[in-house]
Amino acid sequence: MNRGAPELAIDWKTEVRRPVPVALGIVALIGWIVAISFIVTEATLRASAKAQIQRIEASRQQLAADLDQQHKAAGTLADLQARAEAMRAELAPVQID
């Protein structure tokens, strides 16, 4: 220790009995509880949002596959209609005879 500096002994028992340190301790504790609560809530919301985004992406991919299949089916239907029209055209002279 320094010979010129006086020793400052803190009596913790006396300090704990004073209202200001107790109030500050309580406020600090409440602050930490609130901060931890916000962190946990934010993490939960982030995980929930991530799961929802994954579900939406899977749904979008399924809808894209369904749309592609419908486009193929529509092309097939158009082809079938064209072939049916061609067959009718071929059969029209035969039916008249």
C-alpha cells in the first residue's frame, strides 16, 4: 500500500442496510431480468419466423411444381383438341358418303 494514501475500508454490512445501494441493486436486477427476457423473446421470434419462412418456401416450390404440371397438361389438352379436330375433319367426308 502507499504510505501517503489512507486506507479506505468499506463496511459492506453497513452499505447493504442503506436504502440507496439496495434500491440500485434491485433496479439493476430488474434491468438484467428485462434484458434477458427481451433476448429470449427475440430469439424465439427469430426461430418462429425462420420456420415460417421455410414453410412458405416449401409451399412456393410445391405451387411452382403444380403450375408447371398444369402448363404441361394444358399443352397436352391443346394437342389432344387439335388431334380431335383433325380427326373430325378427316371423318367429315366419310360420314357424308
